[in-house]
Amino acid sequence: MSLIPRSFYLDDIFDDLGRGAKTFDMKCDVYEKDGNYNVEMDIPGFDKKDIKIECEDGVLVVSAEKNNEVNEEDTEKRYIRRERVYGKVSRTFNFADIDEENIKAEFTNGMLKLTIPKTEKVESKKVIEID
């Protein structure tokens, strides 16, 4: 017989040791293929409407925000443990040679796929004469 109940109050503290705080990440892979940059990013637990993608001057920002909306049914609940995280997370990528007007995005089963067309890199190197 155990004197300490199975769901001990310090479970949250011990579960988080070694993992850091309760947060969510946007793990991603970035690669080149067929003249495009490709970004595949895991954003589990979010809906398409929660994700915002912006691009300006070669800087691509992907952000996702999930609010802790409480409805009337939730006010009657007495949570013993809550592990779902609410808040905002974002990632920033810098690209020098992209066609910002033709970026394509697809979100399926918690994975965001971006196809970012590359443009021809224009040489802007200038030799300066010394007087």
C-alpha cells in the first residue's frame, strides 16, 4: 500500500527536468531541390488559421499562435494535469536570392511545407579605386 497517490503533486516538476520548460518547438529541415529552397516544418497541435507567414527583403518569418480559450464547459472542469501549451512561437530564415511573390505554402497533418523559388543571383560586387 502506498501512502503517496499515483498522481503526486510534484509530477510536473519531475517530468520537466531535463526537458526544460513546457514549450513547443518548430523543428524544421531546409534544403535545395529543383531550383527551389524547401522548408519542412513540424507545427503539431496548430490549425492552418493559427499560422502566419511573412516575407520581406529575403527574411521569411513563420509564426504560430494558440490561445488558451476557455469556454463555458471548461469552467466546470477541475484539471489534475495540463500539458498542452498555449502561446506564440516563431522562426526566422534569411535568404538572399528568392522570388518572394511565388512562395507556396501547404499545411497538412501538422507539417508546413514551403517551396521558395530561387532567383538568379545578381553580382553586386564593385571594385573601388583608391586615390
